[in-house]
Amino acid sequence: MNVNWFVGVDVSKNTLDFAFCRKNKEVLGDSHFVTENNKNGIAKALRWLGSHKIKKQNMWVCMEHTGEYTFELWKYLESKQIYCTVVNAVNIKRSLDLELSRGKTDKVDAYRIAWFCAKNIDELELSKMPSETFLQLKMLCAERRSYIRQRASMLSKRTTYHVANYKEVEERLQVLIKALSASIKAIEKQIMALIYSDEHIAENYNYLTSIPGISFVNALNAIIYTLNFIAFKNARQYACYAGVAPFPYSSGTSTRGKTKVSKLGNSQIKADLTQAAKCAVIWDPELRHYYERKSSEGKDYGKIMNAVKFKLIERMFAVVLNKRAYVKMATYLS
């Protein structure tokens, strides 16, 4: 691999800002280009790069993950077999924290992303575009979550209006609640059809839901965010992503902080795992015994539940990697 050009792309809804540099952050004149965020615009940008004698086999493109706005460019680069990495914006910010320039524009951001790519090229991995099934699942899950929040808001308002005896308002809210419930049910049906349309996804979904406490939502989260257990190598990595893994905080001989979880993490996955942990300590004898034992030792409730969440993640990876449904310890021993 002979990569000596590093291209950063700042992605927005309508435009793409391209910038490039060398390994030593050398920036040439006319190294910034703005184009439309569509196939024609991307083709223009590649021709512009070609005019600077930058060949596709000698460049590495890096961009921040901005959701659906990224997909058009990502798909195009993959089809042209151009090296491409899609990076979390936090990683770029923290990597260049000491090198940030004053001000913020799309042009500056494009250069920063190119510099990040040049600086970390030895550690970057190629990003593989998720399949259409994964993209649909992710969008349907986001739509379902939005409707659930709206329904919860309506239910709260209905209770308030009921107390105030506003019958007409309550009736209108009831109509909205029924409509949202019907939409949620339809989306869930569509999600299940998508899951069982893919043999590998369906297999892992069945393994995951065999774990006490892990049901539709958490099984789906694990499949989507791990790209069906490809994006993360082990349970610890996924736990870090979810903000569940504990880290020590110490420095030298004088600073001895408590071991705790980082605030960086996917808050939605963590919130959903919290509900799974609450169910697990009720219905799973092994985790219930663990919870009661730690409680009797005077351990903090939050730390105990966080440990339960970590155990659930370990179980999820175990059943998928071993390709068999979860077996309760008591059943296994008998």
C-alpha cells in the first residue's frame, strides 16, 4: 500500500468540503474544493483530485460519521475501491486537541480531518459500508424510538388533562395515542420481517433473546451497533462503546481516583441496558444472587447494576461467538 496523499472531507446535508495534505501535513495551494453531496458532485471532486495528480490507489479518504449524509460518499468511494475510513467526530477532536486553530469553518474542518488521517494512518482501518438491511433497521429503530417518546408525552398529558377534567382534549389525545401505538406495532412487524430475511441476523437475534433480560430492543441494538458482531472484537470493546466498562483514574503516587465508567459512550444503548439489567436481576437466579450478595456487602446500587450490564454484554458475545442459545448455569450443572 503506497499511500502518500490524505484527503479529509467535511460532510454536511447539501455540500462536501474536500481538502488534502501530505504525510508531514504539507498543504499545497488550491487544496480545498467544495461540491454537492451527490454522485455528480463526488465525481467532480475525484476529477479535481486527479487534476493534482493524486491517483486513487495513492490516497486515503477520511470523514466524520454524520449519519445518512455520509452514506452517498461512502458508497461511491467503496464502489471505486478507494481507501476510506469513517471516524467518530470525538476521536478527531481529541486527537487534534493541542493543534486546533482558532475559529471553525467547513474548510478548516476538512483540513483538520486530513491532518488526522495523516497523523493516524498506521492505526486507521478501512470502513466497510453497512448492508442495506442494517441501514433500514437503524432508520426503523430511530423512527420507532421517536414515536415511543411522543406516545409517552401524550400519556403524560392525558393524565394531566384527566385530572383537570378536560374531556375533549383527553379524547383527542387518545386518538393520537392509538395512532402512535398502531405505527409502533407496524414498525416492529417490519423490523422482524427484516431480521428474518437475513439468515445470519436471524440466527444471532435468536441467540441474544435466549438470554434472560435481553429482548427485542437490546438484541436489536447489539446487532445494529456491532454490525452483527463484526465491528467489535470482544465484549469489552462494546462495553466501552456503550459507556459501561470501568476505568481506573490515577496518576503517580498522589492521585488515586475511584475506578469508574467514562461519560463518553452511547447513552441510548446504556439506558436500554439498564432496563435489561433490572429485568435480569428479577428473572435470572444467578444474577439475582449476585445482586443480593453485592447489596449485602454494602456496594453502591449503581455500581452493582453497571456490573450486571457488563455481564449481560459478556453473555451476548458468548452466545453469538459460540453459536448456541444461552443455558442457565443451574440447568447446565444438572
